[in-house]
Amino acid sequence: MAVSVYPTGTTIYYPEKCWGGYTVFHIEGVGITLIDMNGRTAKQWKAWHGFPPKIFPGGVLMASTGVRIAKHGFFDYFDLTQVDWEGNIKWQFNKYDLVTDPGQQPRWMARQHHDFQREGNPVGYYVPNMEPLTDGGNTLILAHKNVKNSKITDTLLVDDTFIEVDWDGKIIWEWICSDHVNEMGFSKEARETMYRDAHIINIGVDVADWMHINSMSTLGPNKWFDAGDKRFHPDNIIWDGRNTNLTAITDKKTGKIVWRVGPEFTESPFSKLGQIIGQHHAHIIPRGLPGEGNILVFDNGGWAGYGAPNPSAPTGVDNVRRDYSRVLEFDPITLDIVWQYTPAEAGFSIPLNAFGFYSGFVSSAQRLPNGNTLITEGAAGRIFEVTANHETVWEYVSPYFDKRFNMNLVYRAYRVPYEWVPQLSKPTEQPVPRIDNSRFRVTGSAMGQPSDITTEDAHFTQFCVLPEKRDA
């Protein structure tokens, strides 16, 4: 049972243990928000959407002007647009699919969803000496395309594609996911279940969201390729499919899948990782960051996969389940887990209260230059930074709610250095010590008891009041 009243804003902050900077995230209906380490809202772009939003050097924002009406589309964003700090459009792409929806004028759309990468940086977050280009270069976009493929199902697929677009908006490369289903290692039972129901949804017509890719990035320079393993060419693309429990690498030149983990984890070598379910944000930690070359992924748990029917999945859809999350860092060659953050590291007991760390959908993980990891536990609207020894040294709970779901859901958050936003003065940072929950009380409860808010706890209210915002 979730509590109905809980603190928001920055609830923990130990500056000397953190990698400080601005954090950016988007909540539908609220806009894109940029906060400092004390949770103060440095800027909001209320008219903009981001799936996800990204801040580039110079205070540049990559986002979208809008999203397709849900009853006609499925997470289809109109465009991918680069704007400067003042909101002036410097680059835009939307001409991937000419869409005609009932009652709407035909319009070109990018149909971008879940991810994109700008040349110069493989993963879209801060990496030393790998700045994304802002005045040129190509852009890799994760998009949707409606296709038919009877090898998967007779239902129309809302398929995932990768497209590369040059600075002039020309599509110079395309990869279509469903063309490669035979390379993905699905069992006979999984293929039969997929054919019957490949996550069919109705958006005016029935479509099958069979794969649901939610992350896509290039590998970038890495030690595996330097050692001669051609599967890890810097231009190759790592991605993960939420509905299939599959993480894979696509060869950029041939389009073939050259490496994968999943979709099933019952046998060696994948069993070394344990069952990965509904994962998000699988990527290779870039060169220049601690753990470089390893794969970092938010293993959501929850429900996903295709296979033989079982008591918890009578149709075989979403045939594996787990009610807690994990963040895994693992060696892509040996599949050994190098580092992890699970309910156990968070201080919970498995299985007694393992749900204490749990986001069954959305979420992400970013490796920071000091070796810490920024984790988005998205379903709870919680973004937090942990050390290599699993200490929580920064925690923020979003006060902004997505009114569609009555949740403060955050899809993915990114931390960028203060220097990337020169339009703002570096803020004064103040520690926010962890509160003793056993002593914290809302004013007016337990009146006259020692458990009322004390002076040492009063810092809490200072940072949980929504600050003045700069809107754009």
C-alpha cells in the first residue's frame, strides 16, 4: 500500500559525496523541468515535451513540440527539435511518416519515441570529451512505423525503427526491427504466443506493440572493439525491448543482430544474470566513465515476455514476473555482474519487502564521472544518486504530477554539469541530511509529543516548498 502523503523535492543531499549538476526530466502535462541539487526549479519549458528531453552544452534543449493524440497513435511525438535557451528553433526533423488521423489534418511526423542520440556523444548524457554536436552532425532516432509481418502475427505491427538523419533532415539510414525476428532467439512456444497476441492494443485500429524498444544508443569507442571483437564496433547500436526481455546489438553496416542477452534466461550463459524483465535504458558505459565497456541497465521486474502459458500468464503473454527492480552493470563478454543495486543493497529484505525498490515500467540509470550512479525509479517519481558502495547521497521526489495517471511518474532523468548551462549562475548548495523517519511528524499530529518536528528536522521544509520557477 502506498502512503497518501509523502515529502517531495530534495530529501537527501551530501554535496561532498555527489557529482553536482543540473537534472532534467519531463512530466506530461507539466513540461520539461531543470532542477539544481537542492531541488530548486532552475527553468521549466511548459510548452515542450520530451521523450526524453536532453540538455546539451550551451543550454541547448532537445525535445518535441507535441505528441500524437493517444487514441490514434502510440507514443508518437510530432518531431525532434533543438532549441536554444531562449526557445529559438535551431534544428528540427519531422518528415518520417505522413500521418492522417480521423478528424485531423494530414501532417508529417517523426514518430519519435523513447530515445535519440546526437552525433558526438553515444549515450545522450555527460561523458568527458564527448560533447554532442549542436551546430551540425547526424541524429539517430528511435521511431515507429506501421508494417505487416505475418512471421510475427497477422495484426498490424506498430514496429520500432532506427533512422539516421543528417543536419539537413535527410534520412540516410533505416533499420526495421521486425525484419530481424529470426535472429532474436525466441523459442517455439514464444513465437506461437506472439502470433496469437503480440501485445495488441486498440488505437482506432488493432496494432501489435510486439517489441516496445525503449532505449537505443551507439556503442562508442570501447575496449572490446580495440581488442578485436568486431561485434562491438563503435557505430553499432545497443537496444532493448521491454515486451520481450531482449537486449541486443545491431551491426550498423549489415543490420544483423550480432550480440544479445535474452529473451529467455533459464539456461547458461544468460542464467548468470538472473531473469531480466521489462528492462529500460540498456547501454554501454562510455569510455571516460568508471565501468567503461560494461552494460548498465535498469531491470524493472514487473511483467514481460512471451512463452508457454502458466498460472500467472494463462495466454503466455507477460509470462515472467517479479515484484522488484534491479540496476545491473555486467560484462558483455562473460555476462558476470560487476555491480548491482537491488532491494538488498537498498536495505530491504527479499522477498519480504523487496517492493521497496520497484518500478515496473519506465526508469533508467546513468553512470556519473565520480563512479556514482544516478537512478530514476520512475513509477515513484524518485531520482537518486548512489555511490559504488550503495550509499544514497542524493534523493529527489518529483512534486509534479502527470494528471493522466495521477502519478508523479518520471520516464528518464539526466544529470548534466553546471557548465553546460552558462545562462545560469552556479547555485549555492546546501546539505540536506537524511531525516529520521521515526521522528518526523506533520505539524499538528501527535501534538505535545517528542515526535513532533524538531529543529534539526526543520531543514526539510526549506527544500520541499516549490521554489519560484523560470518558465519558457
